[in-house]
Amino acid sequence: MKKIIRLTESDLANIVKRVITENNDDQGLLNRACTTWASFKSTSSPEEIKQYEEWTKQYTKGAPFSMDVACKSKSVDVIGSDGDRKILNGVINLSWLK
């Protein structure tokens, strides 16, 4: 049996508002992470960059999260999960170096 879900205009407006807010939050997160990444990359050794790649694997099912690709695209489409958000926050805070 199929359920029919009826949305009021208010429900729909709240959903749209939430999606817009999440995208804006993700865009801000991506922008801040890219700024930090550019600085980190310009002052880091190849070993530290490799350490970053290894650190990201715990959040991406074993594949490193490429900040270069994310920053080049500048699109929130590269953020596909909460794991990706953890990585971006980690880049901003550089907490993964500890």
C-alpha cells in the first residue's frame, strides 16, 4: 500500500529553506577549508600532505578526499556526506595533525 504524503505550503517552504541554509553552510565551510588548504599546501612538506591523505581515508571508505579537486570546483556538490564535512572542518582546524 502506498502512502500519500501531503505537504502544506508551509511544510514545503520549510523544506526549501532548510536546503538553502544547508547549501549556504556547506559553501561557507568549503570556502574556509579551501583558504586553509591553500595556506597549508604552500607551507607543508610532501610527508604532511601524505599524512592528510591518510587521515581522510577514515571518512571516505578508504579513498583520500582531494582538497585540490574540491577547491578547484568551488561547488558544494563535492560534499556528499557528513564524513566530507568532518574532513573540511578538520582542514580548517588542522586537528588531524595531532
